[in-house]
Amino acid sequence: MALRVPYPDGQHQEISFTADKTRIDLNYLFQLLCVPSQYSTGLPYERFPLIIQNSICFSVFHHDKQIGFARVISDDSEFASLWDVFIDAPYRHQGIGQALLKYIFQHPRLRGIFRWFLMTEDAHGLYHKFDFKTETYNPYIMMKVNTI
């Protein structure tokens, strides 16, 4: 059995990024992602921890306050799907989202991924900076294919 080395935290000015799930504020995320909101999924609270458990999670902190999040579902080779990417409104337009994506794409489990997918309503410009292309059949779906 291979031992997975923890992914070190990242930094962008006063903002820190971590893949350490023990630092996630579950209540904060549930309120944002599952209670009726822009990001709402309507997921029952008892199922919410499974999302965290079965995803590679990335949290964003300003000092000790969680201000953002993203998660990836992947087979560690062929595909990865990026979900629930957000930065709290007061912290947007400061390069934090871009720094978060750089941090995610450098994760050892995700570096060699062949095909990335995501869905977005309004952040196409951010993802275009990382070579994602909008799918012509559905403008909410974006894909990135890495060449070997």
C-alpha cells in the first residue's frame, strides 16, 4: 500500500489554501451549497459529509475564516470534474480564484489528468485562462483536454 504524502498548504497574499479536510467548516459549506441559494443542490444534511469524504477538497481561508471552497471528483488518470468552486463575494476580483485553481491543478493526484470537466453559469473567463473551452452543445459545460 502506498502512503500518500499530505499536500502542503498554499498561500496568496493573506489567503491560504489547504487540501486538509479536517479544516473544513461543514456548517458553512452546507449553508452555502445545500440550503436554498445560488449554489443550492437541496441535498439533505445527513448525505452532505459523503460529498466531502468522496471528493478531493480544497478550502480557502482568510486567517482562520473559511471564505472559499472547491472539490474535485476524479479517477486519478483519465478524468477529473471540478465542482462547487466559489470565493465569498467580498473577496472576489482579487486573484484568489485564479490562485485556487493553480493550487488545485498542482495537486499530486491531479497533475496528469487527461480530461477535465466543469459546469459554470458565470465564470467562463476565469476558466478560459486555464485552457477550458466552452462546449458548443451546452454553454454551461466546459472541458479541458491535456496533451501528453
